[in-house]
Amino acid sequence: MLDLNSNNEWKKIDDNFEELIIDDIKFIREIGDKSLSLDCPICKKLISYVEDVERMKKENCCDDCYLNYYYINKEKWEKGWRPNR
């Protein structure tokens, strides 16, 4: 899988954007922007909805895992706890 975050070959093209070219495919992103995983690291389900994207940005889990695990275990979660699969 291609991880666009770990690649150090991004080149600044102006004050706001940078680009990366891999196999003649050009990727352009805002400087400092990070791509998200396509699946939830907790339940491994695909990120499908806008709510999932927002949760991934903030809590690194999908909306279902946020509601079922994070929300009711917030203190433990913030100390590194994750549910057993």
C-alpha cells in the first residue's frame, strides 16, 4: 500500500502546495496536509462516511468505534487503551 505521509520526496510547488510524482502519477496536496488510512485501525472496516473521516482526523478511529469504545472509555483511551479484537 502506498503511504503518502511517510514519503520525504514531496516538493514545494508554491506557498500552499507540494507535489510528489510516482510512476508518472502526480499527487498534489496542501503543505502540511496528511492523508488518512482507508480503514479503521480498531475494527478494520473501511472508512465510508463523512463522520468516519472526521473521527479519523480527531481520534484515529471510525465513528462506530468512537461511539462504542472511545466515548464510554475516554479516560482509558487517552492513556493508550484500545479494545481487544
